[in-house]
Amino acid sequence: MQLARVLGSVVATEKASGLDGIRFLMIQPLDKYQRPAGGTVVAADAVAMAGQGELVYFVSSREAAEALPERFVPVDHAVVGIVDQIHLGEEE
Amino acid sequence: MKFGSVVGTVVSTINIPLLDDHRLLVCDIQDISGAVSGYTIAVDVVDAGPGDIVLILDEGTSARQILGRDWGAIRAVVVGIVDELVVDSASLL
């Protein structure tokens, strides 16, 4: 899983079957210091409550579809959690 | 599996139910010289913590097998804590 910042939401009326009812988010993948890393991607929102500006983590590839209620859907990135805090280093 | 080190933890209360019972670790992915080629957020099943050198599995079917379930959006799992790395008869840790 990787970190990402939610930039906004994506609305599409015409979709492949199986994608109905799924929220899509435009996300910017981040490195561990929360700096942008790579291009933006559209991800399904598996927690159904991630909003613009939030720090989230997402899963890629085949496992993304596993995060959704219907598991055999054409999805390649899915937001699976919202980050409260990140602790880097050994202070914990 | 990939080789790396735990550099931090992620605290998250809103997530998919599968992740409710598991700690999430921020892990650098490294080569044998220690050079970092990226990072991943991995589920911990071995009680690893920051500072530990670890083995990271990054494949979904194996990850689900470790958690004992046949579905779920999980891919990266910390599956071992490395005690020693020996290359060409030399210990590198």
C-alpha cells in the first residue's frame, strides 16, 4: 500500500458494468514524507468516506477490486483507509 | 519477498474491515547494500517495529493465505524479522 492525497472526486455516468455505486477519487500518490511521487491516478473509494485533502492509503493491482463489495470489477486502485497519523523513526 | 526495514507506523481508524486488527508499518525497500528503492505500507503479522530489518511479501494470494482468508484487499505483509544476512560468506548486518 502507498500513501496518497485526495485531490477530488471523479463522476462518470457511463461506466463499465460493475462500477455502479462506486465513488471514484482523483489521488496523488505520495512518498513516505508525504511529498508527491508520480502521476495522479483515479482510485475507487473502498471506505466510502474519503474526502478532498485527506491523507489516505491505497492498494493497487488485482487487490484493489478485492476491497469493494463486488469483487470481480474492473478497478486497479482502491483507497482502503484514511490516515490519522504517521510516525516515522524509532521514537515509538 | 522483498528485503527492507521498518521506518514507521501508520495510525488509521477509518479503513476497510480487513485491516481493523492489524498494525500497519511503513517499510523502506532496500537492496543488499542498504540503498532504498522505495517504500510500502505493509500489514504486520510478526510484531515487527521501527528499526527492524524485515522480509516483505508483496503478493495478494500469499498475503490472504497468511491471514487465513480467501478474499480481501491486502498485498504487502511483513512476514519475517531478519536476524542475519550473509552474502559471499560475509555478514552484512
